[in-house]
Amino acid sequence: MRLIVNADDFGISKAINLGIIEAHREGIVRSTTLMCNMEAVDHVIKLAKENPELGVGIHFVLTAGKPLSDGVESLLDKDGNFTKFEGIAEKAKSEDIKKELECQLNKFLSYGIKPTHIDTHHHVHRIGKVFEVIKEIAIKNNLPVRLIEEFDSSMYEGIRSTSKFSESFYGKDMITEDLLIRLLDEYKDFETVEIMAHPGYLDQNILNRTSYAIERTIELDTLVSRKVKDYIKEKNIKLINFCEI
């Protein structure tokens, strides 16, 4: 099995950024995805360039923070922030989605880094009209896209992805060493597996932004765990990033 452990939310806060780098340098994370509209995105760039073996993809955002583009009112709430998942599904216009996501991609490219792949905050590419825009961007830029398992395989025609995606490593009860090892054993017959993770340290920024906070430090401990690393070595699991699929 080839395994991608992807750390979501690169750029959301300096503490999260540093935790992701720790999970890479000392643990099993080989991939992360950058939120281009967040406060700590500039802090990321030096870290990314200092860690060239860490694949950095783009974490497209339509459900947190503010947009990078102007004139995308169908994506926003009354305060000018992105609306929630349901709001995107119900009222977002495809042209606004395309405008904003292209703006986020252009900001990513402006840092002189090529993204390894595409995924989305809150899995917003589960929404059909969002997926269609992302598929167009992915094909144009030859970028893999995080797998949505409930989609028919024909939806991914022309774009690369893994053979399995797991979001089960999430929540206090599911982020222990033993449960991660159980997941790896469960997925052993898949060729290429992505496991989503959210490691990090904590700062006031992240505490203000999300209730998923202390769990990030627990995830970090699990992802650098000697027990987990020994299991991966024993089972000959190859750690990769999206450049290798």
C-alpha cells in the first residue's frame, strides 16, 4: 500500500502551520493543503520552501473567512464572509465559484510553488456545481483531486485521484494510535490511500475560529508516534505525496 497522510488547513494559523511541519519532520505526514484566504498564509511559504519533501496542494475555501475576489455575492453571507456549506449548495452561482477558486489558485501560484493536488475545506466539492469547476481547473492544470467516494467513478474521468479516501481519522474517539493502526490494516488491500488529518499546535487564532482544537494536538501526537511509525515500517507501507500518483 502507498499512503498519503494529508494535513488539511495549512495557513489557518501560525500554530497549525508549525504543527503540520512537526508532523512532517518527525512523523508520517508527507502532504498538506494550503488555505489561500487565511491570515497565516504568508507564514507558510518559508516553511514550505524549507521542507521540499512536503507536498503542498491547494485547500480551496468557500465556507470560511472572506473571499479573495470581488463581486461574488452569491458565495457570501450578510457580513461579507463566505456562507456555510448549505448556502453554497443552495444559492452559489457557478460563475462566482469559478472566479473565486481561480483567484485562490492564482494567489497560490504567485508564491512560486506549484500545487501537488486539490482538495476543499469542508469537502465542498461534494456539491456538484463546485466539483464541475474544480474538475475543469484540475484538468487544465493536470492536478489530482481528493476522492469523493460516493461519486460514480465516471465523475473523475480525466483526473487523477487515490483508490481510497478516508476521513475517519477525526474526532477524539478516532485519533488514537490504535485506531489509526486499525484503519491502516482495514485499508491494506487498496493500492493508494489518502487519510485526512488535522494536526497542529494551538494559538488564539485557532481557538477563536474552530471548536476542533485540542483534538489537533492529539492528532499530532499520534502522527509522530513511534508505535505508528514502527507499524508502517513493519508492513512496508510507502509514505508518498500526490506528486507520486
